[in-house]
Amino acid sequence: MRFNFYGITAYINLKCKCGKFYGITAYKNLKCKCGKRVKRQKRFEQSINPWNIKTPTQIYEEEAKNAEQWKTEFELCRQCQEGLK
């Protein structure tokens, strides 16, 4: 399922492998200080188990906040990270 939540384009994947995994895949598309485009994606997820007493809605809201915070962080391109430019 694809959705846009507070400016975060994300996909929700519900998987069932020895338990359920609720997560969000967030994407960001920025410009580096050198002017190149930087595309990143990151998966935010938690598993449902007896020790994690959160509901799927609580997990979704928590991970959406984490994804929103990650999306606002500045990223450098690989060349700038390596000091080539």
C-alpha cells in the first residue's frame, strides 16, 4: 500500500514470517551541497511479539514519526562523503 503521510512517500508492508512485521519504507530525494541529486530509502519496522505490547496502529504512528525525522536529515552524495569533490 502506498501513501503520503506528512510529505513522506512511503510503502507499508505487512509480512508474516514467524510473526508479523509492521513497517514503513520511506524515500527521500534531495540535493547535495555540490548540486547532485541524492536518493535514499530506509526501512522502519517493528515486530509484533508477546513482549512488544504495542498495537499495530501505535507501531505505525511511531515509525511514521521516525521516518519523518529521518527524511528531514541532510544527506551528502557519495563523492562528497569520500572527499573527492
